[in-house]
Amino acid sequence: MQGLDYRRMNVGKNMNLLWLSGRVIGSDMAGTTEEMLCSNLRLLGNEVVLISPGRLEQPSIEHISIPRIGIQGLETLTAARNIGKVLKEKKERFMLFDVVLVDWRFVRMLRNDLEKLGIPWIIIDRGPPVTSGIFGKGIKRELLRNLQKIFWKSAWKEAGRTSIGGFVVSGEHSKLVRKLCNDKPIGIIPAGSVKNKYLATKSDVSELLKISYVGRIDRKRGLQKIIDFSESLNTYGVEHHITFAGEGDLGSKFSEFNSDKFSNVGKISQDEVMVLLAEQHVGIMPMPDLPIWRIASPLKLAEYLASGLAIVGPSHPGNRVGENEQWNLLSENNWWSDCAKKLSELAKENTGWESRFVFPAIESSKSLMWDIIALKMSKDIKLMKAGL
């Protein structure tokens, strides 16, 4: 897909945008969202200042890095305090901006600073607090989860009173927050991707089915079922290899499975991810059908589709883009067995893999390209501001 020609687009008056993010830019994988959106918003003619922890190695984007204490429970508090200091120091400059985008975690703590700044603000929610089953067990974790839930609800209620709107990651996410924010306009910013520049003709699936999982290698993501998936493929006689790329609390466990069927390349760069996925046939979305994953917009799904992969895993809204997608091999029950059976039949046919999966996946990915997402985001901000 060709990039958008921003110079020929009539997207209205350019804006000065201030973005207050809790993501650790440069080390947090999800921080890709801020980097790519800031870059593409600038290409649309907007000026963007990003304030967050971490460091952004992209000179074209103005990034003000703030320190924080990396202790659970104090991270958000210290980041908010330091953002508040920056807002006070640069108040005369920022009060001339058009809109400030605020991570939901900072809304309560920066409420007074936002009021003094005196410009319209928009809440950004890239993911609400996780459930106790995701967080793990224990009184301390349950207390932290409950506190986060209180802060999250309070942030959205404040947005319903004083913001001009909000952004979430999916339609399911939008349904979750609408009852809290007095019907303020809600825009959707899904996880995006870029065109995979390494794509070439895929190898023969009947000889070796190449499968990948890219992302956090954590217990909460249902990765244990990938082993069952491999065993099911063995049962059906499908020659395959599954590559893991990432790190997490199950990293060492999956390293033990390095063999002719499994390999774990660990955490790799974004460019290396594109090289890896360009060679694969199938991407695994193992996240179970739980509330936190139903509302999600996983970065890996956008990357898989941009690389022309068929998708396997449990069937729920977080693992899909829309309905009736050709690349969608998701299953309602026992995905590891059902998807293995589907793939065994397709591998035996050994015909039309590119037309059946590669081309439809790439076509679906076009709506998830960062330039498209940034253009819609820019228009949404202007509509929210116009509705004042």
C-alpha cells in the first residue's frame, strides 16, 4: 500500500497538540503507538509535543523525557508529579496549544494542572486495569488492582464532566467506557502497523508450515496452549516449526523447547520482527476470551496481517478486525485442536495459499496502517474540538 500523500489532503486547520503519556518510550513495546502517531500527525501538518518517561530516538518529534520511580504503585505518581512540573514551567507556551491528550492514569493527579492550562483536553485509554485473574493472586496485587479500577472509573467520570472526548483501542472498549463519560464523543485508535518491506513469495506450506508468536511470553496470555497446538499438528502429520519472539515470565520455559519444532529468538528489534514474519505462514493469537483481551487491539495482530499471515487462536473480538475475514482461522472451542485440523487440511491441498490468506490479510491490514489511523485521529480531534 502506498503511503498517504498528506500534501494533497484537505484535513482542515493544523493543530498544536500536547500528549501526556505514561508509556516508557523506547523500552515499552506499546510505546510504538505514541512514536508512530506523533510522527504521522506531524506529517499531516500538526505540531506535537510528547511528554513521557523514557527516551525517543527520533529528532523529528519533540519529546520531553520525565523521570519516574520504577516501583509498582509509585510509577504513575512520580511520573504525574514530574509532568506537572513541566506543565508549570512551560505554561505560557502550552496554554497556546489547541488540545492536550492525557493518559487516563494522569487525569486525577493532573486535574488542577489541566484546569490552569485552560485548553481543551481529551482522555486516552490504551487499556483499563486488568482483572485479578490476569494480575495474579495475593492480597497486595488484589488491592493494587482495586485501586487502579477506582482511579480508572474516576478518570472517565472526570472526562465526562470536563473533557471534550476520549480515545480507546476498540469498539468493545468504547462500549465499556460510554456509560461513564456522559456520552462524550469517543474515537478509536487501534494498534497499527506499517507495510512489511521484506515480503516475498511464501515457501511451500506442504513441506514445512512456518508459524510464529510475537509478543510478551507471559502466563496470562494463554501461551501454554501453543504446546498443545504443536502436538495436535503432529497428530495430523503436519510438518511445522513454531518461532517465539519476545520475553516474559515464561521465557525460560519456552527456551527449553528449542528443537526442530520450536525456537525462541528472544526480544528482537522491530525490523527483525518484520524479517521474521515475512517468512511465516501463520500467526498465533493465543489470548483467551477474557474481558481484558476482548477489548484489546493487539499490536501483533496488525503486524501479522501486514505480513500476510493466517491467524489461529480463540475466537473473540480482540483477535479479529471485523467479521468473515478469509485469513481468520480462529476457533470457538479448543482452538489448539480445531485450528490444527483446519491447517492440516489446507496444507494437504497445497493450492492457493497466497490468494486464500496472504492477499486478504494484507488487504485487511490497510485499515490498520499508522498513516490511516493518524488521519482519522486528527479528524476526530478536530470534530471533538468543534463540538465545544
